[in-house]
Amino acid sequence: MGAKPDFEKMVPSKYMREYLKDKKEFTDWEKATLIWNSTVCTWKERMDLLKQLSERTSDVKLKIQIAERFQYEETAYQLFIENQNNQFVYVVFDTDRDASGYFSEYEMARKYGMRECEKYGGDHFFIEKQLLFGQKTKENIIKPWISDKNILKGSIFCESEYDGRENVWANYDKNGGIRLFYSMEMSAEDNTRVDTMDRNRFEYRFFKIPFGMETGTIVKSLYSGTYFVLECGEDDWNDYMNRTDADPSYYDFSDIQVIVFGIQKDGHWSHDHVNPMYLELELPKKEDGNKESEAHIKALKALSEYFKKNTKESSEKAIIASRDYADSCLKHSSVYEVDDIKKLLF
């Protein structure tokens, strides 16, 4: 029997782990889905956790699917690091997505990305494997595979000429560990075998979870580090979960989400969709003497009150707090012309 998969890796939010403890018992299939989608694990850690789960589960079908995923990932990785006939270049991008280095060897590119992170204080970097396009390589243009289960079919990729599309894209942490990567170098047969649009596979399965945070709760995304205000609460969540019963096959893992709003530098509020298992109940720490930090906290609290009360007074206070935040960031925009906080939400 293998070791027990780490629950903290599957449900990163401490709040949600405690909340779900007595309310939700995850099946092995759900655990596999959680591991595959973990935002706090490297690619290798996810593979190790899936292996541990495969050794413990008695579900033969799940064992087979995990083995298929292992084979696919290992093959894709080996193709990624191989520069056959030196017809590819590995392009390193820094945290801000600016290209900073070009290499013929994968490992040199990875180590360069690590050095750049250390030198400039970055926490991640990217590598793209790009074809060196020319007369001798033009027949090797990547032809993206499209699932038969994709309702958009061939409308996604319609170009027939070289357009600069990468063969492989990878995101690394500052220590050089792959966090995410996708490859377009695998065969159609390999892609069909582990088609992630197949709802019968584990990778992106939808399943129900309870959720008990109140509307207006201030939270932090454990993936992006961004602070948000929760727009929907427990009643809205239960209604949403009930709606999924109408057509369960329509939903996948990305649909386990709540709507949150985060403030922009210009005072407007941008909405996002975040899995509640990656949301921590947390307020930003106040930085003494930092006007932007103080204004940020006040704005979050003001919008929180508005979502809870939805009154003219709470709207006006949220507008003022949004304007103050824009001022603290030295940004000026249409935030000064609105008379209803709803006009700043998008």
C-alpha cells in the first residue's frame, strides 16, 4: 500500500479543509481530479500524488486511467527536452512574460530561468519550445490536435501556414520545477487515449461540494495571491449546485467556481471565477505608512459591506473607497464620474 495522498495539496485552503472535514468525503475519483488540478503542486508532485493514490485505490478503471496519464506525461516531457536535429529553440520568458534568453539546449534554458529569478527576485518563469522555421523545417509545423468532443471542432485552429505557435509551453517555479506544461508534440492516438474533454476520465471531472462562506466575505486566491470580495454566498451556491443536476455532462472541474471581485489600480472592480477550495479566508496585512495598502483594505471592506447590505449608503461608501484607492495608486479614470458602485463592477 502506498502513502496516503496529502489532503493539503488537494484542498489548499485551510478554511475549506476544516469546513469540508465533516461535510464531504471525497471519492478516489474526486481525489484524482483534485490532485491533477492542484495549484500548489509542481508537475512532479502531482505525478507522485497520483501514483500514491493509484497504489491505494481498488478501482481498476481509475488505476488504468492514471497509468495512461503517467505514460502520456512522461512521453510528452521527453519530447519536450529533446531538440531533434537542432531544429528548435527554447525561449525563456521572465515573470512579466518578456523574452530574456534563447537556447538550443533545454537544461541550459531551465537553469538560466532559475538564475534570472534569483537575480531579479522573480517567483516563476516560462519556457516555450519553438520551431526554427526555414526551408528545411517548414514541413514540421505543428498541427494541433482537436478533440472530437470539442464543440468548436476545427474552428479553433484554421491557419495552414507558420504562425509562431509554440510546440510546448511550460511554467516553472523559481527553483526550476515545472508547475504546468502543455505539449502539442504528441500523436493523435496518444491525445485521444487521455482526452481531457472526455467526462468519463478523471482529469477534469465535475463534482459537488458544499460551500458556506457568506456574501461579501473577503478572501485571498491561493493561486494568484490576489484579494477578492465574494459576490455569492451559501444560498447562491446551493442554487447553482442544484442547477448542475439538469445536465451533469455539461459541466467539468472548471465549473466548480464562485464569482469574486478584485479592485484594479484605476478603482474599477474586475470579476473572476475561482474554485472555493483555493480561497482562503484572509484580509491583506496592513503596511504602516503605506497609503496604497491602507486604501486597498478600506476598499475591500467597503465593497464587502455593499454586497452584504446593497443600499444607497453602502454604494456611496464603496465608491468613495474605490476613488481613494485609485488616488493612492496615482491613477485617474472614469471612477470619478459614477454615482452607483455597480458601474465600477465588470
